[in-house]
Amino acid sequence: MSEAPSPASVPARAPATRGAAGRAPGPLAWLVRNPRRVMPAVVVQALVTALVLAVVTPLTGFEATVEANIAPLSHYTGVTPSERNDFDPALSALLDANPAMQRRVRAKALWMQTPMIVGESYAMLLALEGADQADFLARIGNRLVAGTLPAPGSDGAVVPADVARARGLALGSRFGRLVDPEDVTPGRFTVVGLVEGPARVGLVDLAYATVPDFVLARIESFQVVYARPGRKAQSDAYLHAATNAEGKKAFKVWDEAYWRARTKKMLENLPTLVNAVVGAVTAIVGLVVVLLHLIAFQARSDEFALLLALGRTRRSLAARLAAESGLAAAVALALGLALGYGFLAVWEAQVLRPRAILLRFFDPYALALSAALPLASAAAGALVLAARLRRMDPVTILQRRNA
């Protein structure tokens, strides 16, 4: 009968990996059982994620406000003479020769102040003849929700409802430079109607805006050009290319492409600023999270030393730590987004909406920057902990523990 093998002659690796220590809880189970060790890192990442989301989203929301001002230009194009104060017969004939034009109407363009968080914005007031006002509102998708359209020859104004709310105006309120010298809108107007819809533009009466010797008569002439269905691009191209008898550019074209280019130029430095700030915050918070991971790792050094001694590979333990960091980051991201969007909902209702500032609530850019922080922190933490595992000597740790 063969002699039983001594314990020293039994390979340690095979039975150990099947023992109790080899069946250490998975990443999710460990996080659930040890909330105190992961909570500091999760809370830090969640709070900063919410902060980034709450700060960046309103900044990108300025584009939504500008978009409301640009929206009506998808339905019409404005033109003014390049070198004259008014349209003479030659320029009018040039407009009428546009093969893609459906019709054109006389107009004037004014601007109305709208308060912002910092500084001011402006909404357009378009002066149209009474017969053209209802058709214009229908074309741009706006609707009259209170009051009436301006009466011919009156100082009545139909203004966007959100702008009126932001300015503290109601039906019967008066505004303009002749009412308040600090107002940028020339003349004097009385609010007679409120409109709502996708386009932020109001209406005043053209006859009132062209009264001889009145201040509004000095505003340059304007033509609203409606293109035939499906031919707006062709119509705009014709207006851009049109030349007068001297071969010079005939019109200044205020189309959608023009205003989008101006908006892009105005906001071109915003992403650089936002990226720099978020990058600095990510680096600082990432360092804090890595330090918290190292503290938690140090508290678990005996656990990892024992697992290494029992046959677990460093690679498998590094993968486990990466999974734990990733799960903690996912929890932090979900919590941070919930906090951030909760704050934005209150901020939008209490601060932005009363000032007629639009918010692009689920902005992809803001969401991506917010998600980058916990994910980058988790990746950095996993790399640092993997490096610590490679340098770990389980024998020394276990000897010190049993000393």
C-alpha cells in the first residue's frame, strides 16, 4: 500500500484556486458588501459629474436660444440693398427676375432686447403690412396666443410670449427708446398681442414704421423673399449672385447660412474654454479618485497578498480591480447624471425660462464631457492599481501580518 503524500509535496496552486479564498466575491458582490470603501470615490465622482453637467449644459444652451432666432430664416430670406437706402426700380426688377421666388413683401427689421444671465440678447421685430402679417406667422409656424395683430398705422406690437415674460411686459405695456432711453428698440410701441412657436420673432405695422419724419422712417428698407416650395437654396443662391448695373453685388442677403456662420464665429471659442476647464477639473478629480483607490487598495493588501499566495495571477486580480473601478464609475455616473439633471430642471424652471433663455436639456456635448470624468478616473485608477499589484510581494506582506 502506497504511503500518503506529505502536505509539503502537494502542489499549492490547484487546490487553492478551488478553495474558499479562490472563490473570492466578484466585483459587484464586493462593492455591495463593502460600501464604505467605495463610497468616497463614488460620491466625489458623482458630485463633480453633476457639477460639470450643470455648468456645461446651460453654456451649450445659448445655441438653442440663437437657434430660435434663426428658425424663421428657414422659411424666408431677408434682403437689403448693398449700396442704396431703398429699392429702386432696377433692384426691384432684379428681385422679380429670381426664378425660384414665390413672392416678396416690403418690410423693415427692428430688434427687441431680451435679458440673459450675462448681458443681453435680441429678438427680431419685423415690420410688415397688415395684409402680410397673418401669412408670415403661418409660414414660420408661430401662432397668436393672446391679443390681436397690430392695426394698420398703429404702434401696436406682437411680441414672443417668452420675451414679454422676460421683459416684464403684458398686453398694454409700452416699450421702445421713446419710452425708455436705455431701450435699443427705436420709437415707441404698445404690446397688443403675444405669439408662441418655434421662431422667436415679433411683428409691428409697416405703415407706422414708415411715417415720414418719424424716427422709424430712417431704418433701411428690407424685403422678405419667399421661395417656391423646395427651391429656397436656389433662391438664396440667386440673391447672393445678383449684381447691379455697375457689376457690383446688388443685395445684402440675410439668410439662414449667413446667421449660422455669424453664430459659429461668435461661439467658436466657447468649446475651447469649456474643454480647458473640464480638462483641468477631470485631472484634479482623477488624482483625488486615484488616491482614494490607493487608500482602499492599501487596506486590502492582505487580501490580495493571500490571493496571490494561493495561486491567483496578478493579471486576474488587475482585471478584477479594473472591473470594480468601472462599476464604481458607472454608479457614480448614474448618480451624477440624476443629480445634474435634477438641478437643471429646477434651474431651467426658476431661472432660465423666466429670462427667455432656452436650454438644450439633453445636449450630447455636455453629456459626453460629464461622462468623461468618472470614466477617465476609473481608467487611471485601474492602471495605478495594476502597477501596484505588479510590485506587490505577497510573502513579505504575509510575513509582516503574522509577525
